Amino acid sequence: MMDDDTPQGLNAVLYFLNYITDVSANPVLPDHLVEQIKHKYKSEMSKLMCVAVKWAIANPNFNYESQIPVHYNNKQIYEYLINLDKIFAEENVYSKFL
């Protein structure tokens, strides 16, 4: 459940966990999905996801498990978010939408 401080794009970012088998994989998201975020998603949604990842990295103690049902614990979810942050930086997702 989202509260007033939780960014709108967080659930979208966490939703990808339903399709990830290893949160420590490099890259954690397949290339085609990163390309969709950069070029096919509405720019507002991509921006919301960027804001959410940046917020999540700054909030490691947030209860991510309570947001949406996934089969990962908070530690694993945070590892995924760190890896996603790296991909967004390396693939210029942040520079395009923030």
C-alpha cells in the first residue's frame, strides 16, 4: 500500500520482479525491456520509474514487500533496486527522463 511519501512509479518498478529469476543477475532486466522503458513507454511513466528507483536507493529500510506481492524479501528487493539503478545510469535512462 502506498503512502503519501512513496513515489508513484514504485509499483511499476517492483512489478518487473514477477519476471526476474535472479535479482543479482547482471543485467537484472533484459535489454529489450530497458529499450521499451527508454523508447516505448510513455515518457511520464519512465520518469516516474526513474524517480522511484532514486527514491528507493535512498530508502533501504522501506518495507518493499508490502507494496505488491512478489516472492522476494526486502533484502533481495533492495539488491534488485541497486542493480536497476546501475542499469538506468549505464543505459542513460536517467539522463533521458530526469
